[in-house]
Amino acid sequence: IAAGFSAPVRYDGVQAVMRPFREVIAGALQITRPGADGSFFPAQNAALHRNLLDAYGPQDIRHLEVQPE
């Protein structure tokens, strides 16, 4: 996992599963979310999560239906 996203390619000969863009963003938001106490681990997840929410807030991701190419 890099930057809150699953790697877009695999090197073990298995084809990567293509998922709808909305699912990718929702997954990244879940991966980078704060813990129960509000802290982020690792700390860099705070910036990633904030940037994802700014770009694709919960209201916006429901409307994203773009398929990856």
C-alpha cells in the first residue's frame, strides 16, 4: 500500500483486480482514517486523509462512477 491506495500493478504475474474509482477512494479514506482516539498512524495519514476528504468528501464519492482504464 502506498499513499493510502493499493498498488496499481502487481509483479507476481497475477493480474490486478480493477475496481470502480469510487471504491478505490472509499478504501483510501478507510485506510487513512484516524483511530478511536483521533490520532493518525502513521502521522502522515492525517495529511492524506484530509486531502482525500477535501477532494472527494463523503458526499462526493457517492456520485463518482468513473471506471479505471
